[in-house]
Amino acid sequence: MIDRVDYKAASVMLMPGQLQMPPPLAVYVHLPWCVRKCPYCDFNSHAARGEIPEQRYLQALTRDLERSLHSVWGREVSSIFIGGGTPSLFSGAAIDQLLVTLRTLLRVSPLAEVTLEANPGTFEAARFAAYRDAGVNRLSLGVQSFNPRHLQALGRIHDADEARRAAAAALELFETVNLDLMYALPEQTLDEARRDLATAIAIGAGHVSAYHLTLEPNTPFAAAPPPLPDDDAAADMQVMVEATLAAAGYQHYETSAFARPGQHCRHNLNYWCFGDYLGLGAGAHGKLSSHDGIERQARVKHPRAYMDALLDNNGPAWLETRKLSRTDRIFEFMMNALRLTEGFDPRLFQARTGLPLVLAEPALRAAETRGLLTRTPDNIRPSERGRHFLNELLQMFLPEG
């Protein structure tokens, strides 16, 4: 699953903390509009009021990319992910225009994985076919549940039948289809969660992302929490999710990700292996490595401000940047890599951070002592307890103070 790395070459550092070679590069494009904002969602998404300004936003994305080319010049792009919001509100022609622009200005691999997120409530067979013709080869459907009561509680705009129809159409059109599901939903029982999984498996999705519903700050659910399953019931659901999907032939390769053979999400694996990604669009985040260090980027969040800043130069700054310190690199690498159930080769740490693993040794030893991870000379991975208490494990790597 993890990209092959020439660790010997990568370990020859010109200066302490400096990378010998950049990691694989992906591109994330954020399309921020949705039909309406779901009460649990803390993503940068905005309810569409009237017609979406497709062309102006595409022009802003092009300008964003042009201003970013110097930071990724000559590097091959291994995956593209178009997320949101609800990207499936955009027309097939708009997605085609976007992908043509990316392929024209960047070195996109001919074998690149190209994912687009879609909402079953915006499903149209002709639109899905247009996305495929534009070059999308992986569709991610935000189903969340097949239970009408839970869909209503989550504020979703689709019903169970629409979810099934959208999934069936997607499987006919795309090489890989992911279904997003959530569990520990308001008043959800273990049997209801099990039935959602059984439906997803019966549909034949090659990839399932199963997320525990969490109450994120600054959301309606956080302000007025719905009645949720208690911690023990939620833990039972997590165990059931892992056992059910394993029995159906899915590999549990990341905290919330399950895939049939050959169906792993390469774009997300690049995140978890601390790879680079160029983030384009309102509110998009990026991570880029160079001989000068590792930089985090964030675009201005509001779509109008983003478009105005790039196209009219009369809005707020379109881009914020932050160099990662040594402690930032240690924590952020572990925050990603320890989500992988199979763990990582210890040599990957230096190859991707430019730092010797010995700097993380105190935290690794403490986590191992507490039974949160296991180590061999060739592998570091979360233990079963570490997977189930991932936040506790990751806190071990937070910088002191």
C-alpha cells in the first residue's frame, strides 16, 4: 500500500531536517457549495443560494493553480481528489474543464486516481456518465445511512432509494466506488448499524468508509446535541463494523477505511503516509515539501472572498502559509501514519520528515509501555487498543507546553 521509497538515498541529508527528495504529490480541489448545510458538518461548505458561479469559480481555480506552479514545478501528480461541499452540483462540462486545466498545467500521471465526491440527492445518470467521460475514475458517495429516520436526523437531502439507485449507477460507470457511512447516529441501535453495512456490502461497493459520528464545535449538533448512543454502545458498533466488513472480504487498512483487494484509496494513502498535496479552492489546505522545509498552506474560506482575491485583487489574502517546526513534523507524521492499521516502515519517518526517528523515541517508548502501539525493526503500528483509543495514542506525540 505504501509507495516504494529509496530510504538509503532519502537518508542522505544535506542539512538536519532537510529532505533529500520530495514525497509523492497529490492535488485536492475544493468545490464548496452544497444544497444545504448538514447539522453535523464542520467542513468549509456553503448552502447554494441561486445558481452556482461555475465559470467564475473555475477561473479562480485556474489563477490559484497558476500562482502555485512554482511550488510543484516538474513533479508528477499521482492522484486528484475533488471534494466539497457537494462537487456533484457542478456540471459534467465544468468538471471536464477543471480536469483539462489540471492536466494542461501539471504533470498528471496517465494512471492517476481521480476521485469526485457526490451526493445521492444530486444523482443524475447522465451527469455521472459525464464525470466518467471527463476522466473521473473513482466516485465517493456520501450515503451516511440507508435508514430513512437517520437520514432525516442527519439533515440529508436524499432518501434510501435514491442512495441505492445512485450507488448502482456509480458501480456501472466507475472503476472504484466508495460509500461513506456513519454509525453511532442519533438513537441508532446496533442492529440498525448492522443493516446499513449489510446494504452497502450487498450493493457491491469496493470501498467503504465508516465514520463514528462526532459532535464538532460550531455545528448545530454541538449547540443542541441529539440523543446519541452511549460510549459502550458506540464501541460495540465499532467492533461490529470491523468484524462485519472483514468477514465480507474488506481489508481494514485505515481507522475508518475498508477496501476490497485493489480498491484502496491511493489519494488518502498519500495523506496518511505524510505525502504532499497541493490544495486548490476556497478553504483548501495543502502540504508541500522542498529543500527549504515543509510548508502548510490554507486558502481563504469564503467562496466569494476567494474568487474576488484571485480575480479582482480587492479581497483578503488568498493564501496563508506556515512552516512546520521539528515538533510539528513529528506530531503531524504520527497523526497520519498511526491511522494505518498495518503501520509504517520506520524508515518512512525520516524520508518524509527529514528527521531521525530517535527524536520520537520518548513518545514511542511511552506509547509502547501503555500498550497503544507495537514495534519491530521493520514496522511501527497501533495495537488493537491503540486503534480503538487513537486520540489517546496521538496525544503521546503532542509537543509539551
